[in-house]
Amino acid sequence: MKTRLLVLLAAGIVVANGFFPAAWILLTSLKTEAELVSKPITYWPANATLGNYVQAFTDQPLLRYLGNSAVVAAVSTVVSLVVAALAAYAIARLNLRRRQLILTCIVASSMFPLVTLLVPIFETMRTLGLLNTYTALVLPYTVLNLPVCTLVLVGFFQSIPKDLENAAMIDGCTRLGALVRVVVPLAAPGVFTAGILAFVNAWDEFLLALSLNASASMRTLPVGITLYQGEFTFPWPIISAALIVAIVPIAVLIALFQERVVGGLTQGGLKG
Amino acid sequence: MAALIDRLRDPSEKTLGLLLLAPAFLLLALIVVYPIGKLVFNSFFDLRLSGGGGAARFVGLENYALVLTDKDFWHATKNTVLITLITVPGALVVGLGLALLANLPFKKMGLPMWPVRLALLLPWALPLAFAGLIFAWFFHTEYGVVNDVARRFGADEPTMWLLRPGWAFAAICITIIWKTSSFMALILLAGLQMIPRSLYEAAEVDGASRWQQFWQITIPMLMPSIVVALIFRTITALQTFDIPYTMTKGGPGNATETLAMLIHKTTIEYLDVGYGSTMAVCMFVLSLAVTALYLKRIGQQA
């Protein structure tokens, strides 16, 4: 009984540590501006209201930010998966020399500080007139996610028995046919795992989004909410509502697929 | 022609390999290799995009000489290194604690694992910028929950967390440690679950205390995970941008400005691409050393 209590306490600590910021923001989002600036501060909203959520969508183009984030994250995830799947297959399956070196090169690219790439990417996008377009973010995000996707997928490809593929080729499939009909379906869980990691990465990115797409209609969620301007002060209740709106999609995604995400993260995904 | 089509339909290993790797390397060339080349190139020029003064003027090592005596640059470098030295070990200790708690036998007691797992995943999935905003609200002088708790414990004056250099720095470090420790915990938890139970059973037979078991078995067995997590955290800590940007914008003054923030300001806001590139090259060299360490590790594992 005593151990059970201790274990429960341990679980409580971990859960509290993970959830308290989101919980506090949720409570804040339900308070009125008047309640928020009353002292001493209240913990439980006295007159809970959803007005802040309405205002979050009407004061600023929050829906537009949501859409921008979704488009940029989804497109870069898909492109990244396709490119990484091709490369990972070559590394895991083909009899290439220096495959380790190839993998190291791809992984190394993610280790460069983003801000050092930002300067020339900004200059190039500016010259090409691509600032404030989806392309400006999709291209770098795709590359940003290549290492994680490739690492996860190499692991999955290596776990699929080579005999299956050989059998398909004996039955008359070409090599590419075997890849599409045998390997890709079997690697689907891996593709899915890599996809979630890539999506979260792209959804969270801030520095590039802030620097390349700062115009009001092209902001992603993190940039849009950070640059949210109130008339006089930073409108915390509305910001909190906007934060909840922005956090929910990603929280649902990881809640549904938590085991895969943990597996992908600890296997190859290496993000802070 | 027919032979070519045949070759494309069933290419040799080498051709197929090249074909499959081409898109990845093309993208890397465009978004990583070319920009780095361009960055080094620009660092030798006086290149400003503001006020129509677009023409680049070659200045040789002048920018580098400027950097060496630039107070702001060294100040930002000092902040970045300090943040790294504080938050990386901090996140390791907190992350190890969380991992040890999460590794308790919940399942055996009929407790679900998912709340604990989700509690470790949520801070990881939360954008850094949001963590900064949320904690800025926590540390708000008038209406923040931190000062309210302090008041309940008898603090007379509210602490001006984000308005005093030292306090702001502390608040930023606390936020970074909270945000990054759960990723650390996930990596360490995976490591903990790999340690065979039999080791602990044998130690118990030999009469080793819990404390001894922790230092003699857990820590040594966990070392590979710890090293990977540490090196990776260090690389990202050197790039710290989002959290100080959303909490203090580098203020008060430039007290909490990091290297990434200074480079961002110089290039994107002041459009001084030449000098910004020079600072970026210096930062690049700083992180290259850590990267090399990391890659050596990956190479050893493979």
C-alpha cells in the first residue's frame, strides 16, 4: 500500500510537471480581462467565459495563421518523407560503398546552427522575391526534417527481411516495383512515425518563420501569436485562448500516437 | 533507346543508388551547402541591403577585426555560453529525475502509462516560442503566478523578473530547462528500460544499497544515452533564440541577448548582411567543435 502511494505520487509529479503550463493557460483563457488584472490574482476563473476565444479569432487572423501552419507543415512533411524514403532505401538496402558516410553527411546537415543558414537563405529568398511565400518555409523545413526522417526510415527498412523483396523480384517485379509493392507497405509504420516527428518540427519552427514570413497574412502560428499586438498592453487572456487553439491540434496528434512518437524519438529522432 | 528504358526499369545497384540519393543531396546542396558557401563569401564584404545601398564592397578581414573588438558580440557570446553551461546540466538533472520517476512499475500496479508518457511528450511538442510566452506570463511582475506564490510565502515586494538583468536571465534558464528536460527524460527513460533487471537482482543478493545500485549500475549503464542527449542538447543550446526572444526580446537592454538573437537582429532587422555573416561564421566555428564530437559518437555507434 505504501509503495502504491509512492508510485502514485511519482506519477503525479511527472504529470503535473508536464501539464501545469498548459493547464494554467487554459484557466487564463477563460478569465475576463477585468478578473485578470484584479489583485490578488485568482486561480479558478470566477465567471468563466469563452469570449476570449471569439476575440482571438476576430481580433487577428488566427484562422489564417492556423491555415498557414497547416499548409507549411503538411507540405514539407510529405516532401521530406518522399525524399527521405528514397535515400533511406538506398542506404539500407543497396550494396553501396560508404553508406555510413552518406548517412553521416545527411545527419550532419541538421547539426549546423539554423541561424547561420538563415542569413544566406534570407538573402537568397529576398533576391528571388520568395519572402512571404509558402515556398520560403517549405524548402528549408523539408531539409530540416531530412535527417530525422532518414534516420528513422533507415531503421525501419533494415528491419524488413530482404527475402520478401527478393521473392517479389523472382516473381517478376522490377526492383522499383518491389520497392513500391513490398517495402513501402511494410515500412508504413516507420513512414508514419517519421511523418509525425517532421510535422511537429515544422509546426514548432520559429526563427525562419519569423524572419522569412513576417507579413501579417503569411505568419505561422508561433509567429502570429508572438507578434500579437494589443491596443495598449499584451492581451494575455486572448493570447492564452490563441495558445490553446494552437496547442490542441499538436497535443491530439501526439496523444493518439504517443508510443510511435516515443519510439521514433528515441530511435533516431534527435531534437531538443 | 530501348536499352536506356531497360536500364531505367531495372537499373544496376549503383545507378539506382545515385537516382535515389539525388533528391536528398540536391536539397542539401541548395539549402545547406550553398548557403554556407555564400555565408563565408559574404563575411568578407561590406554588404548592406538597407537604403538601396546594395553594392557589395570587398573589405577582406575587416569584418572579422570588427567582431573581435565588438562588445555586443562578446556579450552575446558570453550569454550563449552561460545559458549552455547552466541549462544543459540543469536539463540533464531534471530529465534524469523525471525519467527515474517515469520508470517506476506503473503497469504492475494496474496504473495506465499514457498520462505519464503524454506528460513527457507535451513539453517536447510545445513550440519553444509558446513555452517562452507561457513562462513570461508566469513571471509577470503584477499578475504572474510565481510572484503570487512568493507573496503567499511572505515575500514583501514582487520580484521584477523580466525587468532586471539577473532575474530575467534566471527566468529564461528555468524556462529552457523545463522545456528541454522532458526530451532528455524520454531518451534516458529508453536507456533505463534497456538495463537488465538481473543486474539489480544480483546486486541485491550482494547486499548493495539502493544508492550504491544507482551509482554502480544505473549511471554507468545509462552513460551512452546520457552522452548522446548531452551533446545534442549542447548543440541546440548554442542556438538559443526562441525563448529569450519571446520572454524578454533580449532585454532589459541587451542583458539576455544571445548570439543567435544578435545575428538575427543585425541581418534581418538592420539588413547588415556582411557583418551579420561574419558573426554567423564565428558562431558556426563554435558549434562545429560540438558537432564533430557528436558525429564521432554516431560513427562509433554504427
